[in-house]
Amino acid sequence: MPRARFNLVLIATLVGAILVTLVLHERKADWNNLAQAPQPTVLTDPCLNSPSLAAAIEPLAKGEIAALQRTKKPVLLPEIRMEVAKQSMSLASLQGRVVLLNLWATWCVPCREEMPSLDRLQARLGGDRFEVVALNMDTRNLEKVPQWLDANGITSLVRYMDPGGKAFQNLRGIGKVSGLPTTFLLDSKGCLIAEMAGPADWSSEEAIAVIERAIRG
């Protein structure tokens, strides 16, 4: 082979080797960048562990709260908005606390009868880990609600109002409420773990045991 042709072949070979090396280096850099890139967050069901808590409180629902039913498939409730001192807030803002959500109205006799026990429950266990949300459903003569609460010595409950009755409508839309009072027990993630139609003595030792177990998680 002539020397000039040999030199051309050698140069072409070297250039090819250099190009292959550069390509491999770039691909390695791409692989390293891919490995170091933030991985997408995998969303999980917030209620994934709630069934075990629901099962744990089921045997405690007896006596004064025997009608409390475990929710077989805990879920987040639809959005519920409330008014406190005419300021709007969402029930979801209370996540981090166990919540006993009670729907009531001043025209509902059984609601009025159980309200003092809800007040005593809030006074005993209410705090940064638990709250009774007694959500009033009155849509007329709203000034009568605080008057009735004051007249009956209800002092520990925050005065949650739903003057439009939207919470009742939203919950009825998913088959969760048909009348008053209705009560829902939500774990600290906002997942529904138990529910009851009708009144109960929420300051009873049986109710206290259920709430304390829910707080422990």
C-alpha cells in the first residue's frame, strides 16, 4: 500500500475512534443526568392506612354510641366549606386533627338534645389533635343560632355555620346523609372512618374511648 494512502487510512481510523469516544462520552453524561434528575412524586391514597384504624375502633362502638358504624372503605369527603364569624374556611384545613363532624340545626329536636354532650366532648378532648365540628344547617333566622347556644350554655364549641346548606347537599349527593343529626368521624388525614345517623351521648365513656383511640391512630 502506498505510504500516502496508508496515512489517509490511519487518519480516517483515528478520526472515527475519536468520534465514537465523543458519542459514548455524551451518552454517558446523558445517563448520569437522567439518574440524578428528580424523580416524579408517586401519589398515594391518603386513606391507604385508614381501614386499620376503622377496624380498631369498631369493637369500641357500644353502649351510648352502639349505632356508630365503621366505614368499610374510608374516603375523603367532598369539599365542605364553613363560616366562622362570617369568615369562610374549608373542613380540609383541619387535617392533622381527628374531627367529629356533626350536622345539626336548631329546629331539630334530637340535635338540640345531643348538643350539650358534644360541647362536653370538645371541652374534654378538644385541642390541636381533635376537634368537634358542630356544623349548623339553619338557613333562616341565623341570629337564633348563637342565641340558642348561649341560652343553653354551649361555650366550648366553635360556631361553625353553613347558611347555604351546601355541606348537607354535597354529602347527600354521595349517599352519606338523609337527615339530622348525622355525625362523621374523620381521622387526622381527613378520611371518613365511622358514621352515625341519629343522636348520641358524645360525652359518654364509650364515645371518649373511640375518640381517644382515633387520636392515637
